[in-house]
Amino acid sequence: MANWTVKEVADWLKANGCKKQVKIFKDRNIDGNALMKLTNDDFVQLLVEVNGDGMIQEPTIGMKSRFRTMLIEWKRENKQENLNNQNKIANGSSEVVSSNVTDSTNLNEVKHKEDIVSKKSKKKNSDKVVCEVNYIVDDDIHIQFFRNPKFLPYLINYIKQETFSIEIDIKQVNSKDDKSLLNYTIKLMGKKKQNRIVENFINNLFQSIKCKTYHQNKIKKWLFNLTLIDIIQNILDNENHLFSVCQFSRLNNKILEIYYFDDEKFNSFQNLIEIDYIIENEILQENILLSSNEYLQNIEFIDINTQKILLKYDITPTEQYEEEFDNNMNQYEQDNMFISVTRNPYYNNRKKTKYIIKIFGYRKFVNEVLQKFKDLFDKYRLRRYKFSQMSSDQLEYLANFCTEELHNIEREFPNDYIKLNIRQNQFYASQYLKNEIQNSIINLLSNLQTTTLKSIELYYDIADKLYLNIKNIAQQNRCYCELKLKKKLKSYQIPKSNQNTSIILKSFIEQSNLFCSSPFVFCQTKLTNGSIDVLMGDIALQKVDIIIIPSTSFGLKESLIERAGEIIEQQNKTNSIPFITETTGGKLNCKKILFVNWSLPTMTTNDDHLSDSIQLFISKSIQYVIMDSQQSNLKIQSIAFAVPDSCKQEQILAEEMIEETINQINMTKSVSLKVSFILLPDQQILHRQFLNVIQTIQTIKDSFGIFYCSASSKISLNRNLDYEKTNL
């Protein structure tokens, strides 16, 4: 073998799976003699590869280990061959001497034939003899596979299943080069041919090991702690038949290397797909940032990729909280195969200290730990609560007369930083204190009683002054009371003058007109089947069934929609009036709102054309309301029109709107309809025109107008029996 040619060395490389190295061995003229003299440094240079881009790639650890084993085996076989040759030479010389002594050629030929038969017989018998072969595992990566307790029995069973059921024993041994290092020896006990086949099988199996590198951003953030590589290894080892070795790259400790057997039969799964899935989906890291001062601890859950704050808590750092928090940390800060929980300083100064808690490991365990911390933070974080089942009277009583008692409740929890805001009907406390605080405050109300006193109907201003006087008297006598005025609007008719005379003071007429323009006064005329009202006010405050807004009222539509809030457009039930848009009433005191696309003619000088347009607007609007009422079975009894503010012929506008309304009411037999015309406070002249038209059609039975005023009928008194007993 030492006499091999360069071609024979090349054939030996090909037979052992090193085809890529054939060219460089030929270029360096490596024959058998040169191969025998190769050192470790020599063959490392010969094992480099050149990729398609012309880049030189250094040999991997596995490749160097495999070639070293091949070379050692080759040298051992060469040594054995030399010994065999020496024995043959020695035997040959003895025969010659014997031959010379006996001088018998025939005898020598017979003996030579007997020696040949004997050697063949010995060789045949040696193949049947059970012998021992030791396969040394000294590669760093290969050794790490053997540290997995599941690997040894699985490997032995796999070898027997795929080759021969021979005796196999795997033991740790000291390295010959360095006694401090441990290698593994696979001892094979079988026939020589079986051992040779099994030995080659093991060698090919370990030659199938490949390396996958991971260097994504999240991987780099994982590797902040050298011990985390063990957790990644344990997670991979936990998967059935997923034998792998994890380690940092020796060139860059932010790169994760995973070695695995690229043998589907050995692993019974798709290697890369399985490993990638575990790295991507089964390993998780969560960060919690804690900022603490003397009174408060701020907790933020941070996204590891975007560094955005996902969740925030404010915690009162009580002794009980600190104890539970430390218990959680101590439980996981100890050694754990599948999870790591560490607490490290993040920022520190005299006023504030920041710590970061990093939770890393198996996804399901990380989520469990994270939920435990969330539950703890939920328990102790400050929350805002409202006092349940407390009236405004009770809250006012507590705020005015229980100040000291409320302070005492706060003092009962000196380390919990609770805060009571009675007037705002709220308090701040941790969740576990909520019920206790509420019960303490309810106890303060145990002697509070409510008494209702009825009074005669009074004008609202007079009742309001009476309320203030009673309240002052109660406070002066250290007795809490809260008075509520139940008010209502009462109507009074304004009679007409019985005398028709021109001798009336001008100031009297002005005051009368001013009074009638008040929002509390409206003029009304009664018809056979309904009535018509004219008043100044806010169209949005009218308590009617339908509000009708023409497009000629600039800005009114937008203002009304804003005040109504969420309104829903209704489907138009009749195609005969397509210019009307119907919506719900929203927050207003009406059932529906009609937006009518009607505009006054601007370019015409013909009063008849203006009259026709006004009549069309009134008639179509009222007809739509009547038809809609009949189709939807919705009882409609009152309508409020917003009077447009852009008409210059105000007298025609007033006359035509009222006259057409009278016609429509008289034509409607199925329902009694009340129609109101609402004018804005700045439409004083137009309001006067409407009053003039109403007064011309009023009958003797009609009053001049109707006046509304507020009146009070009831006063409620809350009293505290404890204070009364003290005063007595």
C-alpha cells in the first residue's frame, strides 16, 4: 500500500466518499508514500474545498475527524500488510535451507502444497472465529451525540436491525492524547467479516452528519446567556428520535449550529423540516421590564422583536406582593431543563431602578410562567373602581360629613396606597382589596335614612330659594340633608282682549309682542281635525313624532345630525316622493327625522311660482308622513317644521305654509294632526308674520297664546340619625 500510485490513492479517496478531494490530491502528487507521511496539518490543507464562486471553504470538524479515522485505518492495514510480507519471506528462507539440506525437490514441492492448503484452511476457520473490534469515537461533535441517554440504546438497536445481531457494547474511555478528555469506544463482538461490515456501517452513519446554522435576529437575542444552549438542546432531545447537537459557532457566538443525522431511516422523520419547526414554533422568549421607586412599580411587557410595549401595569410594592413575586422567581431561577427565568439589572440610579426579566424556553412552559406573573400583577395593580349601588345623595353625604371616617379607611391600608375620590364616585385600589373597601364605606351609610316631604306647587324660582334656605339650616345644625325639587311645566292660557279699540299704549303693545316672542309662549289655532302652533325655539328639543328639515335651512341639517348622534337611514317606502330622506331620531325626542331636498326659487319674480313651490313642500311632506304612518302602523300625531331662514318674501312664506297646512289637516280624516312651525330667535320679523296669519284665522274659542312656566311639587330630605341623636 505504501507503493500505491497517485491513481490508486485517488481510487481509495473515491471509495471512501472523498470525491471532492481527488483533484487536489492529484495536483499535489500524493501517492502511497506521501499519504503515509501526512501529518494533521498536512491533510487539513488538502481537505479544503472550492465552491462554484471560487471561494475556499475550510473543512468541517466532522470531515477532519472522518479523514483522520480513514488515514489511521489505512496506516494500520499497511502495517499489517508489511508484517505479513515479512513472515512470508522468513518462511521462504527456511524452506530453502531445508531444501538444501535434504536436497529432495519432490519433498519440497509436496510440503509447499501442504502449506498452501493449511493457510487456506486457517483463513477459512478464522472467518468463523468470534473476535473483538473497537471503533473509537473521538470527534467532538460525535461525542456529544452519545451524551443523550436515549441515543445509545437507539443506536445499538438500529445497528443490529440494519446489519447483524452481534454483541455491541459502548463505553467511555480516556483519550490517549489527553487523559482529561473522554472518548467513546464501540466494542463489536462478532465474526471478522461481520465486524468489518458493521464497522463500515457505523462509519457511513456518522459521515451522514450535517450542520444547519441559524442566525436570525431572534436567535441572536436568544443567545444572551451561554446556558440557554442547553435548554435548546433539551427541547430538541425531548422530541422522539430527534438526535441532534446544538452549539455556538466557534467563529461567532451569535450563530446557532445544529448537527443532525441526514438519514431518514435512522431518524424516521424529515430532519430539516422538523428542526426548523421546533426552532420557529416551540421555542419562545418573553421580556418583562420592571421600574421601581419607593411608592410604585411600573411593569411593561416588551415585544422581543419590535421592542414595543404590549401591556402595562402599575403595582403597589407591598410586602405581600414582594413575597409572592420572589416565590415565583425562586421557583424558576433554579436549574430547569426546559425553561430559564433570569432577573438582571437594566438601569439604575438613585430615584429609580430597572430590572429585566427574561423568560426563555419551551413555548408551553414560557406561556405558563408568563400567565403566573400576569395573574400576580393583576392581583396587586391599582385599578379604578366605582362605588356600586350608591346614589348621588349618599355620595354627597359621605363627602360632606364623613371626611374623617374616610381618612381612617385609607389609614387601614398604609402600604397599599388606596385613594378614595368620593365626589367623583371612584376609588383606586388593588383587586384583592376592592370588596373590603366597599364594605367599609357601606357601613358608614347604615344610619342614613331618606324622608320625602310634599309641598304645595310653587313657582320654580321660589322653590329654589326655599331649597337653599333649608340646606343652610341643616348644615348649621350639623345635620346632612339633600333636597330634590321635582319640577314640571305648567301651561297657562293668555286671553284675548274683549274690546277692539285703537286707544292702546304703544309700550303695552311692544311688551306684549316681546312676551309672545319668548320660548315659553306659543300661539295656537285649533282646527276640526288638528291644530297649528307657532313658536320660537330649538327644533332639536321638540317632543314630537316627526321633525322635518328643509335643505333651505343652511347649517341646520349638519347641526341636527351631530346632536342626534347615531342615526340610521330608512328605506323610502314610497317612490312618489324621492326627494325625502328618512332617518331614525337618534338621541332626539322624536321618532323620525325627514330631510327634504327643497329649495326656494331664486331667479323668479313671479309670486305665484313661489307660492306653488311652498305648497308643494308642505303637501308632499305631510302626505309622506300620513302614508308612512299607515304602512308601518306607526301612530303619528305631531309634526314640527323647521321654518327656512332664506326667503325674502316672508309674508308669502308664512301665509302659504299655514294655509297649505290647514288644507292638508282638513283633508286627513284618519288621524288628528298637530303641526308646529319652529322659528329661530333671530327670525323675529318672520315670527311676527306667522303670528299675524295665525291671529287672522283664530276663532273666539282660541286664546291669544299659551304660556309655560316651571313649578315644584316635591322636596326630598336625607337625614342622618347619628347626627340627630348627637344634637338631641
